[in-house]
Amino acid sequence: MKAAEIRKTHIDDRMDQVQTWMESNHHMKSEQANQEVWDVILKLLRSWGAMTEEDRDYIECAKDAVLERRKWNL
């Protein structure tokens, strides 16, 4: 597997995790849960340039919801 493919796999896995957590409002359950979601978002931000525009838009919205502790209802 090439480096670009590995990076895409890591991004996809992290995006799937964030999406699952956001759809279940995991970030609203406790301070620890909020931090878990935030930590994965921060890891994704390191790969910003390799992410699709759609993924970047999703993360921007998720980031706001996590920071503001808003329910996710997309």
C-alpha cells in the first residue's frame, strides 16, 4: 500500500469515527466524551490538505458543535 493510500485510509477511518460520534451526539454525553471527539478532530486537522472539500466542511461544522456543545442535527 502506498503512503497516499495509507493516509486516505487513516482519514476515512477517523472521519467515520467522528461521523458516528456526531450522529449519536457523543460529544454531549460528558466532558470526557467531548474531549474524545475533539481529539479525533485535531488529528484530522493535521491532514487538512489531504482531505476532500466535503470532509473539510463536515469537520468545520463538527468542530463548531463540539466547541459550542450543540446538538448535532445535520
